[in-house]
Amino acid sequence: MVDSRIGKSSGSQSSKKKAKTTIKKTTAGRNERTPSQARRSRASDDRDGAQNRELTDAARLDEFRKTLFQSVLPDLPPIRGYHVCWLTTTNPRDSIAGRIRLGYEPVQQNDVPGWEHASLKTGEYQGCIGVNEMVAFKLPIHLYEMYMREAHHNQPLEEEGKLSSVIDVIREQAESAAKSGSRGIKFEVEEGTEELGQVRDPGSFAEQIGEY
């Protein structure tokens, strides 16, 4: 019985020694790489990665085109005497035909030199500048000014005039009530309200966006 226990204890101690020896060897193997060797290895990996990232000029041009036409529309170059914009061919409520009746004209390839890559090769607008369902259009500046003045000056001014008339009526009622001795209502005009409905020169809309 005693011999048996001693034998087991000796075997256990022997296994522990072997395990310690193995751990030491493994640790020593890891420590064999000096810091300079480790740095050289990382530098080599970085150079290999940089080489893999190298692109040819043609590949770079392709990537540049993707940035223009994947998620956002490119800015159209200015055309003197015109306002330029993108119009969609898929909106029936704001159709291309309706815009053409208003004086819009499709931008042709020769209108914007250097944009040959963006010209449509097939379809109704073949030869025009387009991206997917979007087509570039131009509008004579005088029409653009007229439309912008109507939409962003005349109509808002008309609505301001209506509000100003309502305010005048309320003011008169308040003043009349005060004269008659009635408590009436308290009427205060906030800053800027007096300017409602006053005609102001909006200036040139085309100049504000850099088009002439």
C-alpha cells in the first residue's frame, strides 16, 4: 500500500516537471524574436499591404467615376446664360414634358465639353447628359429669374399681405374696445410683424447661386 502511493506521487511529480520544461521551451521560443526583428516583420507586412493597395491610373479613374455617379449626382458645370439642373424622368407629377413646355432644354454633349463619359448612349435622350433616370437640363436665365421671383417673392409677398390685413383688423378691434372702456383683448405686435406685406427687392436669384 505504501509503495503504491509513493509510486503515484513520483509519477505526478515527474509529469509536473515535464510540463514546466515544455512551458519554458515555449516561452523561450517566443522570446527568441528580438524587438528589432519584430519591428522588421511588421514593416515588411506593411510594405506588402501597401503593394496590394496600389492601383493603376485606369483603376483610379474608375474609382473616381464611381464617386461621381453612385450615390450622389455630380455638380453640373455652369453654362453662360442658363440655369442648369437635374430632372428626373420618373416623376409623373413633375414630368419632363411639362418642364420642356416651361422652356427647359436638355443639356447636349457639346454644351459641356469633357462630359462625354456621362452622355446617354441609348433611349429618348440619347446624346444628352444623364445619370440613370436623371437627365441634365438648362433653362434660360431670364425665365429662371421670372419663375424664381414668382415662387419665392411674389407669392410669399401675397401671403404676407393677407396676414398683415388680418393683423390690421385685430388691431382696430382692440383699439375700438379700449376706447369704449371695455377691457377687450391685449394686443401686441412682435418684432418683424410690421414688415409683413412690404415690397422689397429680392435682387437677382441667378447671381445668388453664381449663374449669369
